[in-house]
Amino acid sequence: MFGSGKKALDARNKNGDEIVHFRFEKNGKAYFFHLFFGVQSLKYLLFPLICGILFLFGKLINIDDGEIYYLFLLFFLCLAGFCWICQTLYGVWKWKYEKNVVVTDEGIWIMVFSTLWWNAGWDGKKHFLNASWSLYDWEEVEKLTVFTNRTARLFKLKNFKIKRWDGIQEVFYLKENDVAGLIKLSDELIKIKRKKNNDKDFKRKLDFTEKVAQFFEKEIEEQ
């Protein structure tokens, strides 16, 4: 079941020409604790609670056409259970891919997910459930910010946010030392990338100025 996650990790680098600074793995205990007891899962407990209250209410007032009423409650109870099972199975499937975070000289590699054959997966094929690598290039990243949530504090872990032009991406449940090392490295690499970009911009402007000067010199010579 989890073997394909290792294959996806090995297949990530296609150019073979990079420097890997870190290869992090998220904390499994925190991930599955959140999966089973996080807000997304606990909200489904509201359905049986509400259905139970409505059931007692129906018994109390001896509602007419009670069979239809109770079948209606049973339908929503089964629907909530079905949604919870689907979410849990999806979360378990995602773990084999989502647990890996790779930091290279190019940027930060994380997994993104799609369903119903919308996009090709890491293996170049389309599946019902897809996992594919997404690169947050150092040239595009504005900054990295550390934050925590209840689960991270419970397991003494740290999370970080990647701020980019298209929004903010959150990465959860890494060791505190790992996140501290990443933040320190990101400050250096972002500065290096920005300096290279500034040098490129300056060179382009200089080349343009030289071409304009050469054009006018040629015009003067022809006159």
C-alpha cells in the first residue's frame, strides 16, 4: 500500500541535476490523530447528535407518519457515516505521498492532490485519485513563516507557511529542528535568487542601453 509513495519520491527529480538540502518526513502520529480526531472528522459527530435529538423529539410529540420521519433521519445518519468513511480512507491513501517534503536548491517540493482524472499524477498517468509533485521555486517564494495549531502543540511539532504570488500553502507536522533549519536555509536561498534576478535585470538593461547607443552611433556615421 505504501510502496508507491517510495516510488513517487524516487521519481520526483527528473533532471538529475539538483542539490538536495533536506528530505523531511511528517509526523505520522500527528497526521493520523488529526485525521481521526480533527475538526473535519469531529463535525460528523454532529449528525448522529442532531438525529438523536430529532428522534427523541419525534417520540415525545408522537409525530404523525412516523415511519417516513424516522427513515429520513436514518438516511442522513447513513450519509454522515458514508462521508466520514470516504474522508478517512482518502486521508489514509494520501499519507504515503503527503508525508514527504523535499527541499532542494530549486525550491520546496510538496505533493498536491486531485480526483476524478483531472490531472496526471507523479507517474505521468491519470488515475481516479492523483498525487503529483509541486515545486515552490525560491524565485517565487516571498517568505516562510512558522506557526502551530492544537495538534502540533500536542505532539511538540511545528508547521510552516509558504507565501507565494498565488496564495499561502501550509505544511504541517514537522520536527521543530527541521523547521528551524529550513527557515535559516530559506533566508539564504531567497536572497541568492533575488540577487541573481537583480543581476539579470541589470544585465538586460545594460544590453538594451548598449544596443541603443550602437544604433545612434551607426546613424551618426551614415550621415
